[in-house]
Amino acid sequence: MVGRSDLTTPLAHEEEKHRSARTPLGLSAAALLPLVFASGLLMGSVVSVAVVMGVSAQRTDALPTVLAAAALAALEPYPMVSPPMEVPVEYTAAKPLDNACLIKKLAIPEGPQTFDACGFVVRSTDEVWNLRGDVDAAIEKYFHEDYLNAGSWGKRAIGKKALREGVLAEMRAFPDIQIHITDCVCKGNDNDGYKCAMPDVLDGTNLGPSAYGPATGRYARWTGMVESLIQKNAATGQWQYIAEWGVHDEWALIQQLGLDFNRVPHPATNDEPLHDCSPLVQIGADPVIDKFDLNRLNEHEDAKSKALSGH
């Protein structure tokens, strides 16, 4: 994994939507409602405890202790529930799903397999992220001009410029970041390219602003999984990333940074399609990319054409 799309800066209109919905306290209206409700519950608890303890005008010195106890109780983890002893009836009654329609579309064309695709993934990741060398040269070398980068929440970034911005922003947020690839498997051939999947573990110290909020100075470690499509560039002969789909445990990262999730810019819903019966990419000389991403690529091409024509 190289692109780290799931931590690129969120879209500007999403940020503006969150800003406009915030109250003078800096909280969104959606975030304020549960706080108001929780405050009501907290005050109710305080009053109840105060009555039991016989707090009076002469015993106001006990109130801070009561408030602290009630606040700590409100922060306790949700109670865990034991697993059921039998398969839930509600599960059995729900609509079934058969993924078998995908199998025939996963076939890999025959062809020579001399390229070390996993070696490419490991070396390129090190050169971009881990070795502290020439980052710009590594991005230029290993990524196709129209590289597609897909992340969590259905986010998409297309083009080498968007990729570079995301990489540099991540390096500013975590200057000591390291990406530890823990395994790799690739299928494909030298003519049509390779599809590679690799789990990874990332770690670093948040010393700069990130896509989630201001610097916290905290160390974090988070995990993920990436699928990459790599092919040889016909014009240069250099193997490059054509597209990547990556998902990382952003919830764990945000928790470790100590940030309030309600204030983290993010879409209201996860717009990633289900991709039923359609792999992210069907490998071949001209890869067939899932229609959701194909539409994003077409929009990118239209934007490039308009820029070249001066419109």
C-alpha cells in the first residue's frame, strides 16, 4: 500500500457543511443534541445523589465531589452482553446473500509471470514512505498520471497531484510515520498486470494538523488492508500503480489521538457501493474497473480536457 487515500484531506464542501451547522460553542447541531440530553441526565443524577446524601445549603462543599462522581459514571464503557446460545431468529429471517456471482469474474488471464509484484509493492512503499529519500521522485516513478486512489467513506482521489497532496499532508501530520507491510499476495501476469493485496500496520506521532483535527502530540498505531492494481507503463516501461482501494481503522486512530469524533470532518454516510457481482477491477490488457470508479475516472478525464482547452 502506498497511496493512503483514507487519510487524505476531506472534500471542501463537507468541511463547509460541518462549519455552517455548528453552534457558537463550536459543536455541530447534531452533536449538541446528545450533549444536551446527556447534560440533563447528568444533572438528574447529581440532584438524586444530592438528595440521598442530604446536601443542603450548609453542605455545598460536597457538590464538586458529587459532580465528579457523576461525570466519571457517565464515561464508563457500555456494558458487554453475553453472546446468544442459539442462532438469532432475526438473523435467519433476514434477506440472504449469495456472492457466487462474483467468482467467474475473478479469473486471471494466462500469461508470463516473471515480474516480482510483491517485491515492487514493498520497495515502492519504502521509497515513498519509509526511507526518507526523494519522495517526489518516488511518486513520479511509481504512480501513473491518472492514478485512482479509493479510501474509506467512499472517498476517491484521482491523479498524481491529488496523491502528492495527500502524501505530504500525512507526512506533516505524522513526521515519523512508518508503514509496515505485514504480508502480500499478487495474482496476474506480465502482460495484463497484477492485482495485489497487502495488510499493513502504520504508526507515528501526531505532531502536525491531520485530516481529523489539530496536532495532539500523541503516538498512534493503526491497521488496514489495501488492494493495488499495477501495470507496466507502455510509454516508459516502468511498472506503476494504476489504482488502489484501501481501508484503514480510522476509528482506532481517532480514539488514540484523543479527538472528538463529532468534530472530525467526515461524510454523513459511507457512500462506498456494495460492488455485488462486480470486482473492483477485472484484470486484462485494458482493465475493466467497477462502474462506480469508472465514472470518477471519466469525470477526471473531462476535467483534464477542459483545463487543456482553457475552459
